Amino acid sequence: MWYVSTRGMAPRVDFEGALFSGYAPDGGLFMPEELPQLDIETLRQWSSLSYPSLVKELCTLFIGPELIPRDVLNDLINRAFHRFRHREVVHLSRLRNGLNVLELWHGATYAFKDLSLGCTAQFLQYFLEKKEKHVTVVVGTSGDTGSAAIESVQGAKNVDIIVLLPQGHCTKIQELQMTTVLRENVHVFGVEGNSDELDEPIKAVFADVAFVKKHNLMSLNSINWSRVLVQIAHHFFAYFQCAPSLDTHPLPPVEVVVPTGAAGNLAAGCLAQKMGLPLHLVVAVNRNDIIHRTVQRGDFSLSKAVELTLASAMDIQVPYNMERIFWLLSGSDSQGTRALMEQFERTQSTSLPKELHDKVQGSGSHNSHQLSSLRSSLSEAMTSESVSDEAITRTMSRCWEENQYLLCPHSAVAVSYHYQQTNRQQPSLPRCCLAPASAAKFPEAVLAAGLTPETPAEILALEFKETRCTPMRKGDDWTLMLRNTIEGLSWQQRAHS
């Protein structure tokens, strides 16, 4: 399996190359050159698999046994999931009024990123040990990525991790999950800025190809292909849990509602569709609505500023995985994708060509359709919704009233769409809402919804732990601070070896 850049100007690489690269050298993102097509028989066989087994099947297709033998791959994935609190790893809660909530948050940091980062860190350490190499991982976070990345590599002897977090823009719990890890290989910086601003110094450092090579730098943000790969399994599992029966031909469609910021989970859903899974994707965002505007009007342009919302991990202006989606839906048109993204980078604003916009929308919005035409027009359709803070709290309290079930604000963005649809009382497909985090991480939002937070003891204990965090203040040269830290770590590494 080979991987190519969405911008078409970089040499192709294997899975190991894509894993260690982050951005491709031409500024694009790595995608599989060819997608495996799954026939109905395979889908029927997979339908009875557990979540970890689905991850194993998908990773086998995209990694290849010559890079990681199948038995080793199985062990790595088992290791990634061994600390999960739920025996199924991912669990579907079936609630009232046809509400299906797929809980992706049973890992150590109570967020869905534990799933993909746990696997990615295992793959990383496998290749590093084999080659006796060391890497420095640099991560920018809007909240959950940082803690999940730290959790996945803390204490690893061949990895140092540097995390930039947006001071005051994460919840207190998210921040403490990062700053209380005092392991020698963990280095946390608190940036006086939002998550888009802290991406700038990271992008600047990675743009210096010689520097990246010299210091073995890599990123674990959702630009990393390995993370998107593991997330494809969410969609397969959601489909198999919610499809009424797999005995019909063609297979019945299922609607998956994806709350998103940087669009990694959405890109994974588009890949699942392209592999033959009959999904209808609904992308649900908060008031930072660039993806919603892109789907509705083809308007891929920045707003004036990031709006702070209760769903803080989705307070993102630049959803970089949309580049993967544009490339995928345009039939791997790297020239068109490059032109589109370069214009966006230059002017922060671009309109999708009509042909691409039609493909993003698939058959357009389906609210007015009846079920029969709905079923026949589903391939590659994507609809979208933007949800206000008021709708988030309303959804959280309704879900509690009806089910005694607490949603996190990000999950509520998805469930808000479900309630909107059920209120219309039109026939609809079976629907699954992805729940990216536990409500336990967001007591502020739970209180805002007039509800009582339920906080596990291990989260309460964070308040009393020692913290370590280096400030990056406005006016500091963040790029220089980052470079100096990386050089210092390389120097230490050389001194040890």
C-alpha cells in the first residue's frame, strides 16, 4: 500500500513513511494511492466483529504484513486498548426516541483520541525500536489531542513529546491532564493564544525540512494518516451496530452524525464510504462553521475570528483534513486540490469549483426527501448543521431528562441534529451520533445546562497534583522557543547515546 500527497508534488511513501511525516514535503497530506473496495460478503463477515477486531482488519489492509506482520499488529492494537475502561472499548448506548450514541471515550483521557493515538503510538514505537531511532513529537492541541498524545507516549524511551496548549481556551480538566504528567520525556507549553495561533510556530518549524530531518521531528495531530486510519473503524462499527439487517441487497444505509473541528473523523467517514460502506454523513459543528458553509455553499473561507463555544475542542477555524476530503471527492485530483489549498493559504478564502461542491453535497440536503428517494440517492452524500451554545445546553438537558444520560457538549452538537430531525417527524434512516468525549471532562458545560456534573475520582485527583508548564507569552518568539527546545532535546539525546 502506497501513500501519495494530496498536492501531488511529493514522492510516494509506504505506511512507515506516512506515519513519520505529518505534512508531506509539498505541504499536502498523505492519502492511500488506492482504496481497497469491500464487497457485500466482506461487510457481512465484518458485521459481527468487535471494535478492536475491526481496527485490526482495517490496519491490515492499509499497513501491509511486510511492514508489520499480522500477529505483531494484533499485539500492538491489543496493547493500545488494554487500559480502556469498557470491555468493548467502544460502546453503543441505545436511548429513547431512536437516539444511538456511540461512546468513543472509554480510554485513559476520556476522549476519542485515545483510540487513534494509542494505536499510532504503538506503531511508532515498533518502528523506532526496530531501527533504534529516537523522535521528537510536536503537537498543537485545542484540548483533547495533547492529553491523549502524552498518555500514549509518556515514559517511552525513544520518544520526546512537546505539546503546545492554548492557555485559558481548554477546560481546567483538559489542561491538568497535560500539565500534571511529570515524565522526563513530556514537555508542555502554555501559549497565550488560541489553537489556530499556536499551530503557526509548529507549521513554521515543520516547513524547515532540513531542521525536521536533523532532529527527527514528527507530528501526531490529525494530519497524521495513522490517526485517520484508526478512525475509519468508528464508522464501520457505528454502521454494523445500527444497520437493521445485512441480508438485503443493496445493503441498508445508516446515517452517521459526526461532530468535528479539524475534520479528521469526517475524512475517515468519507474513506469508509469510498470503500463501499453505505453511509450518509452529517457533519455537525459549533458556531465555528467553516465546514458547514463549505458543505452548504462551497464557501471555504475563514471567519473574522474564532468564536469561543461550550464545545471548545471544536473551536477551530482551519479544518485541515478538509484537504483530504476535497482530494478524495475530486477523484484524487491533486492539481485541483493544490490550487484550491494554495489559494486558501494565500487569501484565507476560496470557493469550491461547482463540480467539487456538488460532490461534497452528494445529492444535497435530504430533509425534504421521502425515504425511498433517500435510499437511492445516498452514495457520497454529506449534509451539515451548525449548532449554537443554546442548542447545546438544550440538548444536554433534554437528553438527561429523557434518559438520565449526560452528554458532553461536543456529543450534544451531534445529538442536537438528531433531536431536530425527530421533531420534524419525517421518515429517516437509522442514525448514529458519535460521542467524542465524556461529560466528565466538561463540568462547566454540564453546569451551564443546569445539570449536576458527575466527576470520577481519578479526574478529581488531578486538582491536587503538581503541575509543570512553560509559558509562551504574547510578544515572545514562539517559533524560536520551539526550535531551541527541540535543539536542547537533540543535544541531550546525543549526550545519552
